[in-house]
Amino acid sequence: MNSVFGMSLINALVICLALPLIGIVVEFICAYLFRKLTPVGAYFLVYNYLTIPGVMWHELSHALFAFVTLAKVNKIELFKPRNGSLGRVNFTPRGPYLLRCLQLSLASCAPVITGLLAAFGYMHLIKSRSFSLPVHIILGYLIICIVLHMTMSIADLKLYFKGIWVFFILFFVCSLFIFKNPDAGLSATYTEWIGSLKETLDTLRQQGHNTYLG
């Protein structure tokens, strides 16, 4: 019992902290690379206008998660650059206090979650099916755009940490159920998914290493 409780606690903590960390790291890497690779003053133009699909995906993710958690979505601006901002989603949290906290946390980290799902979905797709070169190019471009905007702004982070404790409890309860009910097949599926994720990351790391050395 203590082992299950501890594993669930660690699992929920890792997930809750990993989401904003991924958003911060992606934003830092993109800012660093694009400022190095583009002329002075062209960073905003190159990064954002060449990856418009990612900007739109980012804003739609915010709106979708706000809507699904029953918040009131007031306005969606998919691409309207102004004052360093590319787009905007305005929503009003509503309902019981716990639900409002969940709306804040989920809506704020939505681009990271949907970006990860899209990236892993794409990797699974190219493993299971063969596509023509033009389709690969289009899908690859879209995934790159989505991943590049899998970020969390300062405003997103503030909202996320306002409701993170409800987010943590939700993940903890889900993890507890999975680890306590191996007969349901969820624990095995979860373990298999983690193993598959590690294998994929190891493969990508090795491929990146080989490419760099070549």
C-alpha cells in the first residue's frame, strides 16, 4: 500500500512539474536558436510568421481545454500580433472553486499537452504507415510548427500555478487507481506506455547523436 501511494505521489508530482518545465525549455531553446540563426530584429518575424499553424494550434488548445472544462470562452484571436503577443484567448472561469482551479491549470498548459500528443501521434503514424514524400513534408512541417509553440508564457505559468494543487490531486487519484487495479489492465498499459516512451526517446537520442557526428 505504501509503495502504491508513493508511486502515485511521485507520478502526480512529476507530471505537474514536467508540463510547465517543458513549456519553459521549449520557449528558451526556440528563442536562443532563432536569435542565433536570424538577423538582428528578425526573430519575431521569422519565428512566428513561418510557423503560423503552430500559433493557431497554441491558441486553439487554450480555447479547447477552457471549453471542455466548462469555462466560458469569450474571445479567440488565432493570429493577431501586437505588443509581443501573437494571439489571445479570453475565458472566464466559472462553477465551483475546485472546477475553476482546474480550468485555470488545464487551459494554461493546454499547448504543451496537445503538442506532446501531436508529436507522439505523428511518430506512431510514421511507424505504422508509409506516406509519399509530399505528405511527409507537410506533416513534418505542421508538427515542427506545433512543437515550436508548445510553450507557456509568464501569464500561462501564473494561471497554471494558481490551480496546480487541484491538478495534482486529480493526477494523484488517477495514478492511485491505475497502480491499485492491475487486473483492469491499466497498470500494465501504463507501464508499457512508459517503456515505449523511453525506447522512442532513446532511439531519437541515438539518431540525433549519429547525425551530429556525421
